[in-house]
Amino acid sequence: MSGEFSAIERIRRLLPDPPAGEVWIGDDAAVLRPPTGPLLLAADVVVEGVHFTAGADLADVGWKAMTANVSDIAAMGGRPLHAVMTIATPDVAGVDRLYEGVAEAVVAYRCALVGGDLSRASEVSVSVAVTGTVDGDLPPVLRSGARAGDAIFVTGALGAMAASGYALRPQARLAEGQAARRAGATAMIDVSDGLAADLGHILDSSGVGATLDALPVAAGATEEQARSGGEDYELVFTGPAELAERLPFAIRIGTCTSDPAVRPAGGGWEHSWP
Amino acid sequence: MSGEFSAIERIRRLLPDPPAGEVWIGDDAAVLRPPTGPLLLAADVVVEGVHFTAGADLADVGWKAMTANVSDIAAMGGRPLHAVMTIATPDVAGVDRLYEGVAEAVVAYRCALVGGDLSRASEVSVSVAVTGTVDGDLPPVLRSGARAGDAIFVTGALGAMAASGYALRPQARLAEGQAARRAGATAMIDVSDGLAADLGHILDSSGVGATLDALPVAAGATEEQARSGGEDYELVFTGPAELAERLPFAIRIGTCTSDPAVRPAGGGWEHSWP
């Protein structure tokens, strides 16, 4: 498929060169030095009409696709290493604009784009897979480690994306996730589907319940948007109450309970496939 | 998005459990032991209406998505380790059938599915990223190592998929790719876009030309289908003529020339984006 080869050549020029001994874009697979610590691997897709509107600036879409993935690495307390991206689109000419946002994210997150694929399609979808690792001896922070009595924190105010009609450029909280891991966070997840849903995954995996206090609501957002709106990419994590003293960004929003049936009041716990 | 969580739970049950110390499906990112050799990373997407017809059996689509990716690892002379998969679909109920084909591929290729994402969309697209490595001291086989005088080989007859209307289950040539690397192949690629296009990538990357003899044509296929049809996932590789003696599957189809302007006659060198 055409345009494919020239588009790949153009993204190659937007990106830094690989270090000696590595092969990035342009072969059947990238050849990479593996990390010395654990290898993290995640994938997320963003789809026209679901995660962005048909008229969206494709640079923002490229940024968002990278951010959604890097955020998954942040939620482990890790740092990203490499990404591969597949783009399905009716309009190959738009790919260059998309790559501009990707190239910005590559720099901002220090996450190399090392390969991918490009296909025709009737609507735009962008799928990214990302690798990462954690530095130091502490393991990645899973969803399953929350204990009764743990405090529940978020890294920032919620609902901004829902309030803005998803027009902003969200930021993956890499530094915050790494600091939370080093400080002893027991469980962590990123708020991609909304606080209620994502905290629910921690509670399900850890076998605990939760009571919530007031949520930090982003400027212009409603409390409902803070509770149920997605794609803010703030992190929610659990751990000893004292974490708040060591992590200046940590905003306490509640407490884990021993009874898993105790769930925060309010909506957002039900999902629907239209 | 719903159905999402239960679909993820169902695929989890279809798949083997991770070894101790690893985390697969169900957290923000999979936690894996990195390979001791080089880390290979590739991604491919298959899209409804482009790579399969709207009425296709989704189990075949799942198989094909895995095969296209594993084939990229085969083309490096490697073996696959882990895959992550994102599925965009209008019909979440079809995902279970798709996972059946994926689960077969996971077993056939010994490539664990360790994570992914699921989204609504108006058409089906399946994007897979795969990791792999190479065993032993020889490096992965790149596209760029062909030398003037090298013989050109394929691993099997070509054109079967084009002749069949893409109805078959193609097989990634893992054993053949690994054997070709051990025997001293100088360059290798998989035939995903058609022999003419894919051999062209080797010639471009290596700065050599090629003359072709007769191609091995799959039963029922035309010579044109053998030359330009894609998705057979046979491998084409270059190296000393003596490789044929050590590799029983190797079918010699031509010779690399020092003049990069010498290209095989016939179509398939032009690509078009409709």
C-alpha cells in the first residue's frame, strides 16, 4: 500500500536515530537492547468517533495515542522505552500531521517510536503498544496490592477532559507514578475510564472496599465529571496515609475498607456497549 | 466500555497462566522477564474490507492478525515471546470468536497473549504488537545485508492466498526463518505485500539489484498472483548459493546483482493508495 513507504520515511526523519546496535523503523521488526529490569508491555487503541471526533486535529490524536500508552507504564511506576504504532486511515495524507503529535510525545516522554504499520480503513484508528521498565529494586506497582486501611490518593484534579469535550492534550504522570512507587504505593492505576471505574479495578483486584471523601474537581468540571469522566490520565493509588507527606502532589480522596462490598456511592460503576 | 471487562476475563480463561513472577492480562501493563538476547518488537494491523471481508470468520481474523506479526519475527530469524492485541469492533459479541483463533495461534506459535485493549468502532480492526528474540550468537537477519552475487531463495510456493481469495489460514515460517539465520542468510523479509514489493525492500535496503528465474507458483495460482499476491507469509532471503544444500525448504528464485537499477521484470513494483 502506498504512501505507506514514503510516510514511513517521513516519520523516520522526524525522529531521533537509534543508538549503535539497535534497529528501529524500517525492518520487519525493531532490534532493541532489552532492559535489565522487568519488561513492561501494554497496548491501547484510540478510534475516531469514540476517543476523538472526526474533525479532530490529528496531531492531538497522535499525542493522545502515545499518552494513553505511556500512562499505562506510569501506572506501574515505570518509565517507557519503546513504542510501535499501527494507523488505519482513509486519508494517508493526514498521517504526517498525526506524526507531528507523535514526534512531540516521543520527546516529551522519552519513548522512542521504533516501528509500526499503516493500512487503509474507512475510519481512523491508532493503536500503540509500548514497552517500559522500572528502575531500582522495587517491583512494578500492580492493581492488586491495596490493603484495608490504606489511604487512597489521586495525583491531581479530575474531570478536566470530560469538561473540555476532550479537546486538551492530557499528560501522562510519569514522574508522579515513579515517585509513588518509590514511596511505597501498594496499588496504582491510571484514570482512563473514569475514577469510579478505575478505582473499581483496584478494589476488585485487591479484594477490598472503599469509602470516598470529596474529590478534587478540575476547574470548569462538575463533580459527576470528576467521578465518571475519563482520559484525564491522573493516577489513583493506595498506600499508608503518611505517603501524603512525602508526595507533594498526592491528594487524599478516601480509605480502603476490609469489606469489599463497601463501594463509593454514585454512578459510573456501570458500563455499556452501545 | 462494556463487555470489555467480561471479554477480557473470557480470553484470560482461554489462555495459559503466566509463569511465576510475571503478570499478563489484567493490569495496566504486563510484567515480563526480558530476553537475554536482543529484544525484537513489531506491529501489524488487519482491517475489515482491506485484509479480510466483512463476513469473514473472526477466528480466522484472529489467527491472521497473530500470524502477520509472528511472521515479522520469523523474518528476523527469531522466535516470538509475547503479544498484545487491540480490537476495535462494532460487535463485542464477535470478540469471543476472534479470541478462539488467537488462542490457537498462541499455542501454535508459542507466543503468549499478555494484554491489550478493546474499543467500539464502526468496522473491525485488529492490531497486534509482538516481542521476540533470537537464540544463539548470530544476530537477527536484517533487510540490508544482501550482497551482489548472493542467491535469492523463497521458503515455498507463492500466490496461494491471492488465488484462494485470502480464505486460508497462512502459517508463519518460524522454523524456516531460524534455520536460514543459522545457515548464514544475509538478508530476509516475509512476503506480506507480495514478492515483488517485499524483495524490493531487500534490494533497496541492501543497495543491490536482482534478476529472477521462474517463481514457484502455488497450486491454483497464476504467475502474476505468485509475483504480486500478498499474505502468503513465505520468507524470501538471500545468501550463498550453497545455502540450498543445507536448507531443504529453500527454493532458489534468482541472484543479486551489483547494479541496483537491475530489477526483475513484471508488475507489482507500483503501489497505490485508493
